[in-house]
Amino acid sequence: MPPTHPSTTPRFLRRPVLPLVLFFFLSITLALTASPLLGQDNPLSPVSSAPIDTSALSFGKFYDKELDLHFNYPREMKVLDGKAEMETGHENLFGEAGEKDPEHRQAARCIRFHLALDLPKENAPQHMANDGGLWIDDTKEYKDSRKPQPIFAKIVVMEFLPACLPKPTPKNFDGALASMARDLVSLPGLLPAPKPLWYEVAKQKIHMNWSIGRFKMNGHLDEAPMIVMAMSTEWRGHLLMWAFTSNDASIFNQLTKSLVQFGDGPWGQMFPGNLGPSGSGTPLNILPN
């Protein structure tokens, strides 16, 4: 099916460059979780299905004065250098510096990182990741290759520079924003949701898409499924994007309860609902198409 807004879809996004931003980040995670040394000194217990208590969450705080944007995230997460993580991920994948790759240079030119967060293994729950039944695959190949995996989680806040949009710059960014949310979750091995959402958070319209599956890197299929959710919005001329990812449904649902405030507007949870059992979480204010 052709894009709804072909004229406003960035030329940059028609190539698999935007997903590479997350791909580079996840390449580091995949290498760590696949390491046979991880967890040997502190063996992990079996999967836990304890309910989420979002009222007990405490937050780290991010504020960008230029954007007048507040974002509060789980304080257990560690702040990373987004640009450096992207460069390291490229070297892990291709064995050379990103400056030699035209697509990588284009991504670096058009993406500005505001915040990159990782959940250190010492701060993660000491049990194996549980996808909460979100990913079902009864094939023998899946069952034979599926292995327990320690919990990981990441959050990235970034923006796509409007100067990288095709000319003339559209007056309405909805088509581009929808493409961003879709493309950010279109990673190798992951299955995107068939229908994206457009909803309101803190009086700001948000485009959201999500995907789940076993991440594939250099032909290697990850040992366990992961969940990725992307959100995009236009705020004071800035095309902002959030990406949340984890291999544990409970942790993932806590990540998406991070709080955001645009200007002096109200605070709101990035995604009030929960992925998982029907009816969990807070209902969304879904906007008309």
C-alpha cells in the first residue's frame, strides 16, 4: 500500500537509515547479552511475573532549555553519549569508522541526540527477561533456538532536523512524523504493529508505532524477542522522536511511563497503556484519523 502522504515523507526516510540509528545502539546490547560471561558471577533467577507498580517509580530528570522540554525517566538508567554509542555500534557491525559509510554520515548529519539511556545490568531485576506472551512462535526452529536472556532496556530521545526534509518543506509534518515512528521500529527480524496510533499526551499530538520480534544482526538471530516502541511529534518546529526498547514486557511498560512536559503544559506519561493483557494501563485519548 502506498504511503498516505508520499509528498511529505522525507527522502532520507525512504532509505533504511533511520532504523540504523537504533540498529547501532542495539548491536552493542546484542553483543553483551550474548556473552557467555554475563551473569556467571551473579546467576539470574527464573522469570518473574510480578505486577507493575508505577506509583513506586522514581525518576531521573532531563531538561532542554532551547526546547523547553522536560522528560523524566526511571532513575535506574544510565545516561550515555548518543553520538558515541552510534559510532561504536557502527564499528561493531562493520569493523570500520562510520565516516566511511555515506548512509551513516547522512544519519549523523540529520539526527541530533538529546538523551540516550541504558539500564545497567546491576540495576536490572535479577531474573531472566519475560516477553509477557507478546511474541508467540510455536515452530520447532524457534523453540530450539530460544534461550533465556538477561534483561536489557534503552531509551533514546532525538530529533530529525527539518533541513533534511525534501524541499519545499511541508507546512504539515504529520506524514513525515508517521514515517519516522514507523521506520524507527522497522528493524531486521521485528514485526511492526499493523496500525500505528495517533494520540494525545500532555496536550501534544503523538504518532506511535511498535514492533516485537527477534532482532537479527549480520545474519544472527537474537536468542529472545525484544519490544521496540517509537513516538514522534512536532514541537516548536522541532521533529522530536522517542524510542523505547527492552526484552522484558514488565520493564518495557515501566519505561513507557516516563513523564514528559512540553513548555508550561501539563505532565503526561509517554504511553499510558500497557502492552500485554487487554485493559491494562490507562486508556489513551486516541485522535481521529
